[in-house]
Amino acid sequence: MDKDVYFTKITSFTHNKVNDVVVSKQYINQNDHVLIIDDFLANGCALEGLMELVRQAGGVVEGVGVAIEKGFQGGGDKLRANGVRLESLAIIEKMDAKTGNIQFR
């Protein structure tokens, strides 16, 4: 990888550790309009880190798409309150590990 990179640290809620995320500056620039797609959204740290990389490049995050949002963990609500256009295919409001019941928003 190039030595000329954008860099951020992202805390993984799932794995309880901090990951370094780097993207070569050849892949994102100030003329880019970016749509970020992710599989799961819990507390929003991963998406905030990815949006930070786009900001470092001078690009614009046009929106975020998520397959499954864990609404009970608040990340999606926080991102929306900060003006991020966020669309989720499904938002889980409550989960009961004992019964296996899932309540969708």
C-alpha cells in the first residue's frame, strides 16, 4: 500500500478492540460523493470512522445504508441526530436471548 494514506482508529463494539483503518489517498479524493454500505450497525463507531476517512479526503458522504440496525444500541439514532442520511433494511428494537424473540421497529 502507498505510504500516502488516510488513517483513523475504529473501536469494534463486537470484538471490544480498536482497529486501525487506512485507505490509500489514490482511492478517495475531494471530488468524491460516497455512499457507505455496512452489514450491521450497533453503536455507530465503525460508520463514524469511515465517514472520517471521507472527510479527511475532502469528499462528501451522501448517505449510509445498513442491512441490520440494532436500534436498541442507539448508534443509528445518534447518526441521524447528527444529520447523517441513514437507511436500514431492518431495525431491531429488542432482542431476548432466552426466548429468541426479536421485535422490529
